[in-house]
Amino acid sequence: MKKIAAALTILAGWTLSLTGASATDCVPPAATVTVDAESVVGPVKPVNGVGQPPIISCVKYSMFHYLTEAGIPFSRLHDVGGMFGKGIFVDIPNIFRDFDADENDPANYDFAFTDLLVNGLVEAKVEPFFRLGVTIENYKRVRRYRIDPPKDFGKWARICEHVIRHYTEGWADGFRHKIAYWEIWNEPENWETIEKNECWHGTFAEYCRLYETASKHLKACFPHLKIGGYSSTGIGAAFATPEHPATPRGKNTLACFHEFLKYVCEHDCPIDFFSYHNYSAVEELERQIRYVRECLDKAGLANVETCLNEWLPAPAHDKLGTARQASEVAAALLIFQSGPVDSAAIYDARCGIGNYSPLFNPLTYKPHKAYYAFMAFNELAKRGSAVKVSCDGKGLYAAAAKGEDGALAVMIANPTGGSVPFSLSGNGRIGSRCRITDETRTWEECAMPDVLPPYSILSVY
């Protein structure tokens, strides 16, 4: 009789206790996730973008199908192909090899390998997010190659103009791809002194002048495209305490953030999006993304989008491939969906061996567990309209979305090291499928649980 009663309840509006038992048969749950399907709060946002895609070689993109299958909306092209971009991809010095050459002559541009990469992404239904600049030079202390400020800011902007025309207007036997976002440089303030900086061997004031020159020129040429920057290294120092004081590097990046906002306002620089990076632990993310939004609003930049286009919660080599990292990635996606972020890209989707390659195993060319956080989020994205969700228990993160037919999907993450009993309740119509990723299972179909295991992701759709 209990099963019949539970089924009738689901058909009437799916108020779920998830155990199928009465209140007298079980301990009350420690957390309740409640979905209000009638309260649409906005679209499911493109916070499930990725950094550089899983390139196996400079001409082999056979892993891009994983991006398609997870519904990845865009891939940011920075540090593509490893240190120095293999000398062939994306970076302005790779495309325009002789800065003293005529920037108006198509013969002076080398688009060959970048064309292959961009077309591979487009074929995989992933929009490129194009970073105009150079790859980080982590070993510039030995020798630097390409991170000095351009000799002529105006000419650099015109070179970028022709790159954009090649990919969006067909210039130089090019294409008419949809590439909306064009980002000016990356982390020009990533250390507190010029000699330490790995992306920009110049002052931050010089970078601001480059941004002004390039943004005004590019926006005049392409008013329909989105021009922005500056890929801030981060603002964590805003929350320093006596117990955890800000480092000189942190103080510098925070000061540069405020200097940039002041500069673009005083010099009337076009800025469609502000991009920044964050590698903090999950529990730090929400207040930091809110701080960025609040500062932009106070500066008079309320209409500027925020793009968190490098993030990964507390990277560590021993987290790679683990359920813990997967659950932290899932929690971050849910925080971004409900918080003041317009778009985001994890760093990154390489099939690599470093701390910053959480999605793919370079030994097997197969996904790590964290990839399935994106599969779960895609069930929300496919439905399109985010609806109100509340969670009254500590440690869990949740989001829900419904499609045009009213069907709902729910995603819940438990990034804690403990099991969490919970219930799911609300109104609306949810699907009957349920998948879980935890320490022993990976995107495995299961019966609806009444306890979320440690370090787990649950997708109900």
C-alpha cells in the first residue's frame, strides 16, 4: 500500500520523501531540497564552459565529441596546446609572425592551425571564446619571448581586427563563424612586480592603455560583438584576515582590479564583459563572485557581464579523477547558476597531467569523474528555464530547471566528506531517471536514494 500511495503522490505533484516510508518509519532527513516549478528565476546560464579543449595533437580533435555530449556551450582559447601554444595556435604572435609586416596584407597571417582548431570546435557545436594575446610563460625567469607589451598598440589592435574579420566575416579566405566573445590579453597583473609577471612584462598602467586602444578600435569595427577583459588573476585579498593576511601578490591583483574599473570609466572604454579567475575552495566562491558584481555595479558598470573564465576549486594533484573533485566542481557549477555570474569556464578541459586538468585522463583518453558534473548540469541546460530551489541543510548545493513541456530536472551536489540524509519535495513534473556519481559509481543509473553519499552528484530528470 505504501508503494501505491507514493506513486499517487508523485502523479499528483511529486512531493517526495525519497524513502517511500512514513515519518514514523525513519529518522527525519538532515536536509530538504524544495523545488518550486512555478517560480522561474531566469535561464540556465552558460556557466558550464571550458578552457582549452581536449587536444590530443595539433591536428587530432577526436575527443571533442565529449564536449558535444556534455552540451559544453563554449571553449576559451587561452594557453591552447600547452606552453607557448606550440608556436602555432591562436596567440597573436603565432598568427601574425612578423610584427613589422603590413597588417593589411593577408599573406602576412598564418591561420593554418588555428583554423583547424576553431573549425573543430564549431563542428562539435562548441563556440570559441577567443583570447587576443599570448600564452603564459611560466619560465620567463629563464627567458621571456612574447609577453612584452606590443611595440605599437594601435597596430596590435588592427592585427586583432583582421583576426576577427577572418573568423567572422570571411577575410583572407576565412569563415563566418559565430564567435561573440573577444578578450584582450590575460592576467596582466599576475604577480606584484614586472620581473615576476608571466603574462605581461610591463606595468599595469601600460596594460590599461592597451585595453583602451584595442577596445575602442575593435568596438568601433564590430559593435555587434562582445569586447572585454582583462582576465583578472583574482580578488581573494578582499577577504584577508589577520589570521590569513593577503600576500603581496594578492594585494597587487586586488589593487589592479579597482584601478581597471576606475580607468575604463574615466576613459570611457568599451567593455561588454569583465573576465576574472578564481581557484578558491567551494566555500569561498559565493562571496567572491558577489564582491566582483557589487564592485562593478558601484563603479557604474551594472550592464557589464561577468565571466569567470578560469576556475577550479582548490586544485591539487591528488584530487584528479576523484569523487571529491567531481563533487566540488558540481557544487561550483550550482553556485554560479544561482549567483551573480553570467558565464564561466573551468580551467580546463585539457587531456593533461597537471593539477589544472580535471576532466580527462591523459593515460586512457577517457573522462575523469568531474566530467560527469557537466553531464549532470547539461540536463538542466537542455530544459532551459531555471526554477526556484531552496535547501535547508548545510553542505548541499542544488538547482532545478524545466523545459517547455514542463518536465523538470534536478541536480544536487554533496561536496562534504559525510553522508547526508535528505528529502526532495516540491511541485511540478520530474522525470523517472536518476544517475549518481560518487566514490564507487560514475554516472550510474540508480534508484532514488534517501541519503547522498560523501562526495557525490545526483541528477534526477
